[in-house]
Amino acid sequence: MESINVARGASVTPRMALPCISNLQTLHYNLLLHRNRKTNGRKLRSVSCRASAGRGGGRGLDRRDVLLGIGAAAAMVATQGGGGALAAPIQAPDLGHCHEPVDLPDPDTAPEISCCPTYSAGTVAVDFTPPPASSPLRVRPAAHLVDIAYMTKYERAVSLMKKLPADDPRSFKQQWRVHCAYCDGAYDQVGFPGLEIQIHSCWFFFPWHRMYLYFHERILGKLIGDETFALPFWNWDAPAGMSFPAIYANCRLSSLYDPRRNQAHQPPFPLDLNYNGTDPTIPEDQLIDQNLKIMYRQASNHIHSLTQTRN
């Protein structure tokens, strides 16, 4: 799951951070978030993932639209039985030529940051071999519904990852660098200088992130000796899961806690799926209803487009 950080240069209304409580208390608190909540005149907060264009300008593309669009396109190809391709292939980058990221969200105020993963000259990429069919099945739980046993295991796995040497490719630092390098244009396409590999706003978004999470998940499982370990998912398209998952926000001593996340967007406040940079002021029940209508409308539009294409 991606960190939702305070936008550089943005003002944030301070709010008292949640106390550092035990795992069992965290789970109990999390379950209570969605029972008979009232706003009592408080300003509602929201959580946003960056989906705008970077330094190069242009129109941003919502990630939900990318995922739904890919699903519709894939279904169209499957149902029509054609042999067409969805897009031209993207070449693997030259790992020895990594540069400053060009698509940081706030290039004018962001400090210099290096996204380049550790690289040793002569390193040869190893082709991926799918695991055997007999491998244990991983089942990813909804983050707001995990139990104490799962959370203890998850916290331990992330803690061990963060303790690895910084240059270890499995380390937490190298993991975020890999994501940053591909998401913020630190690699150019081979043979096309200046044309960065940007896995957002294109067909590569979905398969790249599936691949990234797959290996991130396997590393965590290996560190705790559990081949069945699976990452949680943020179930933000259901009312009970629309808040930022409390397991990432409740305890400063937890390996899952990140102090750089926007304190104004912490649970129990639900996110706004139509977030435009301004926190919503409507009552919580109306915001949830609005979110559900957005999800329904998007799904209906893509299904309609698919139907029209097939006809």
C-alpha cells in the first residue's frame, strides 16, 4: 500500500494524533469507528493518492479510471477473440543509467531525492519463473478487518525489512526506491533518451504494480518464514473501509506507522473518492453515499462502453 504523505508546501490543519495503543486495542478501536459515528460539527478529512501529471505537465489520469479501463479493454479482447495487442511493448530500462526523478508531485518545493536503486555493474537480470501450482495460496485480507494474529505478523515482517542493510535489494529503502524510480521517471527507455519510463497513465500501470506487490509480498513472507503471508488491501470502495486503515496510523511504535502521513487525513474520517485538493464539508453519511454513487457510475460507464464496443 502506498504512503499518503503531506503535500510539500501545503498547509495542514493540526489535529491531535491518536495515542499509541496496543494491537488488541487498535483492532477494537478500528471496529468501533464505523458504529453510530456523528460529525458533531467537525470538518471532515479525506485521503488522496497522487494522480496528477508531473513536471512535464499535461492532464492527470485517475488511477481508478486506469484500472477500470484496463479491465474493460481486457474483457473486450477476450470476448471478441481477436489477436490484437493492447499496446506496444515497453523495453526494460538500462539499470546502470538512472537519473534524478522528473515526475515528483511538487518539483518546485521538493528537496533533491534519489530514487535510484542500488546497482552493481555486470548484474544480470534473472527471468521470472512462476511458482508451482502446488504452492500455498495467499489470501489478501481487507486492512480494516485483520485480526491480532495477522497484524502482529505483518508488523514483524515490515520491522525485519526495515532492519536490513540499506543496500540490500530486499530492504525497505530499496523497495521504495524501486517504486519511486518507475513511478517518477528516473529511468529512460532504451534507445529513446529523454523518454522516461512512467508506469502511471498508461497500460503498464496495472501489470507493473501487480508485479511489484507480488515480490514485495514474497520478501515479507520470506523474512518471517511464512509462505502463506499476504499483504492487506485497502477496501476503500466499501463504506466500512473508506477511512485510511487504522493499522497504519494508531501506534507510533509500530513498524507500519509513518509520521510523514498527513495527520489531518487520519481515521476515522472517510476519504472523498472525488477529492480535488479541498476537504469535503458535507456530513459523513452524505460523503459515503456520494462515494458509492461515484463507484457505481464509473463501473456503469465502463460496462456501457464495453457493450457498445462489442455491438
